[in-house]
Amino acid sequence: MSTIAIISSFADETQCVQAVEELRAAQVGDFNTFSPIPSHKIEHAIGRSKSPVRWLVLAGGISGVLTGLAITIGTTYEWRLNAGGRPLLSWPPFIVICFELMVLLGGIFGFFGVLMLSGVPTTTMAPGYDGRFGEDRFGIVVRCDEAEAARVESMLKESGAEEVVREDEAQPR
Amino acid sequence: MSINLQRAHRERAAMKPRAVESVAGTTMKTVAGAMIVLGAIAFVLALIRGGATIAWEAYLVNLLFFLGVAQGAVVASASFYLTQAKWGGSTPYRLGEAFAPFLWVGFFLFFGLYFGRSLIFPWVTHPIAQKAAWLNTPFLFARDGIGLGVMAAASFAFIRVSRSDGARAWTIATDEIELPPHSIRVFAPLVAVLFAAVYSLIAFDLVMSLAPVWRSTLFGWYFFAGCFWSGLTAMALTAAVLRGRLGENNLFTNPTVMHDFGKMVFAFSVFWIYLLFAQYIVIWYGDLPVETFFIVHRVHHMPWSPLSVACLVLIWLIPFTALMSVRAKKTPVILGTVAGLGLAGMWLERYVLVVPSLSLDAIPFGATQFLISIGFLGAFLISAVPGLNRVAQAATSGEPVGDEAE
């Protein structure tokens, strides 16, 4: 029994979502979804858990605050300047530095976290990717046993797929 | 219309909520009427028995607070058009406009201050020569009266077009990217810009001038950002309360809608503290006695210090921490409680802004001030009765709601 890939394309986001839902319900093979736009609906249908990038941003934010405290407190003790008779460690301006560094490091961690977790940049295309999935078509690529192929194909067509082809027949663009 | 939206329509029609025509009626009017009478009696008794200063302080604090809530909520409705918000159909717009009749009540109550002017405004009895051209009785009442009148008239003109069929159709047409009707595109920005101008003026004239030597350029902005936030929290609180009263499947039982209210309460609480800090840091750096005393009196001076801290906790710390998670925003009990505490905090903030300028060493809060506040609350509630019934109708009429699939 060999595994084959079935490539299907959709013009409508909703139909793509419907196909994803049915594929999940039927529990056949595993599949990849391609979308030309960021789609919450597809994300929701795939049922993927929340991205761990949030923890990276939190880590970045906390390290930003700590860096800010280290810089402000450290430089203040290094150069004990009497500014208008204020206490040496005056928190109002420190808040600004800590806040800015929290935003900066949180943002940098988030940016590189997204790149890392989504595997970007990459030099190899995901199997079954078609140029149209970056233009105006949604795509689902299902890998399943050959025996299940006919069922999967009819499932995709019923959901409204414009085109359903097996990988070996596909004409890459 | 996409297949998805058609499906959403069908599902919604199948579980159509029982249409509710009225949530606020005779009982609410009676209770609110009794509150007004109590407040009026307390006010008159205080004037007769020599507590006039205390009575006028409470009058001003409550006028500022309730006008702020009513106007802030209307501006929220206008800003929903400016941001082309369709996340709750027409209901968030009706909710924002529900408290608007108080704008006219507040407009007339504002002129009542004329009779208490010598007790409220220090510059009436001790004029400041350099500022006399601006701080004098006729000019103040003329400019603020005109400001509030124009603001109320513009708000009502906006509400009239907002309730028209064209605007309603736009709010529920979730699959179109058309702009709102032309009349909306005139009045919504007008209300927003007027709000910034008029409420800055109110802040300078009715709050800052109580300490006539003090100034902070950002104060007007800070004040009307607080008004806007109190309008949003009043809307979130109303949504959380109505949710249980409108039967099954009303709009407020939709978690995404409550999530959106929660996001706004969260976001503009942060904006409020941002403006507070932006003023604080400038005054702290300058360290000029003529500027610092306003903050020192409120933050480092007993008995006001704990009240100022309470404002920070109620308006920023609690909303920020409690509403950080999505689940908390979607839980009406949490959102409603945070919004209720936030409104209390905003009232307290108005109190802390106004009263220490007039009574530095003691908090004059007692039965008189409490009952006057109750009276204002009654006037606010009775003004909101027709608007709340409109909200009930909008929230149960089964209009399609935003992107239901999300």
C-alpha cells in the first residue's frame, strides 16, 4: 500500500474551510493547507493550538525590562549625579527606558520567533505547492493511502474544489 | 453574499431570539424619579442649612462625570463609524447612543453652576489680573454653554442619521466594503472633533480653573480620554447586564461581541494611564512648584493620597490585569465587574480632580454628597430609558452579526 498526494484547489475560502472540516472529521491521511491570504477561518478549521510565539515575546519583554533596569540603575550608580536634589534612584524616567526596551526586545523576539517557528526563510517548496496558492486560490494537499484516494477525492469535490489531481499527474507551474 | 454568511443567516434565523421590545419601563422610571427627588431634597437642604460649598462640589463632580459618560458613549458610536466597525451589527451603535438624552439635561444643569460660582471658582472672589480676560464669569458661561449646546446638537444630529435606514443597513451589511452613508461621513467626524475641542475646554474651565495658577497643556486631552473610556465602560457594563435580561441568543450572548467590548475597555484604560503618565513625567522633570503642587496635594497629601491610588487601581491596574486574557474578556461576569469598578474609579477620579482644589485637608463626602450623586444617577438612568429599549430591540432582532465564523 503506497501513500499518494492529492492536490486540490478552491476559489472560495468557505469551501476550503468546509473541506478541511470534513477531512478532519473523516480522519484520512494528513494534509497541508495553502492560502493566498491570512485566514482566521482556515486557521480555526485546522484546529491548531495557539502559537508558542507568545512565550517568546513574553521572554523578550521581560528581558527588555531587566535590561532597562540594569542600564538605568547601573549608570546612575556609576555616575552619581545630583539632579535638582532628587533621590539618586528616581523611578519616573526609569519607567520610560524600561518600557521602551520591553517593547523593543519583545518586538525583536516576536519577529525572529515567527521566522523561526514558521521555518522562514526556506529554499525548498512544501510538497504539492502550486503557484496559484500564492495568487488567488486556496489549496489542500492530502497525503493518504492509495485505497482511500477515491474517497478523499470525492470529499474534496463535494466541498467545491475546482480541481482535484493526484500529485503524479500535476503540472507544476 | 457568501455561502458562509448565508449559512450564518440560516442558523441565526433557526435560533432566533425572542424579540424583546422593552427592558426599561415604569419600574426603572419610578426608581430613577425617586432618586432624583432624593438628590434634589439633599441639595436644597444643604443650601439652606449652610452646606452650600459641599453641595456645589458634588454637583460639579457629578455633572462632569455623567456628562462625560453620556458624551463619551456617543463619541464611541461615532468612532465605530470612523473605523467602519461591523462586529456587532447595529447594536453597539444603539448602545453608544443610549445615554445621549442626558446631554441636554447636563447642558441645562451646567447653567446651574452660575448660582454656585462664587463657591466653586476661586477666581470669582479673588480675580487673577493676568488671567481676567479668560477667567471671568460671563465669558466662561458663554463659551462653555455654547460649547455644550453645539456638542449636544451635533450629537443628536449624528444620532438621527445613525438611526436612519441607510446607516442601519450599512452596519449589518458584513460582506460589503462600501463606506457608510454620506451624512454619517459628515456627522461622525464632526462629533469626534467637536468632542476633543469642547471637552478640552470643559476640562480647562471647570477643573483646571479651580486651581487657577496650575496648568498642564495635556490636561484637556487626558480629561476627554477619561470621558471616552467611561462611555465605553458604561457600554460594556450595560451589555453585561442586558445579556442576562434579554433571553436566549441575544447579541450579548455572543462571546466574540463581548470580547470586542473587553478589548476596548482594556485598550483605552491603557491609553488613559499613558496620558496620565505623559503629564506626570513632564511635571516631575520640570519640578516647578507652580506645577507640582497639584499632584503633591493629591498623591502625597493625606487624606487624598489613598483615593488617588484607588483611581489608578480601579481605572488601570484592575482592567489591565483582569482583562488580559481572552477568556476573561469573554466572561460577562468578569467584564461587567471590571467595567463597574472602572466607572466607580472614574467617578472617584473626577472627585479627586475637583474637590482637593476646594477642600484640601478633609474629604467632605457625607450623606449630602452621596444623595446628590444618587440624584444625578437617577437623572442619567431616566434619560437612558428609551435608548436602552432600542438596544434591547437591536440586540434581539436577529440581525446578522459580523463574521460569525470566527
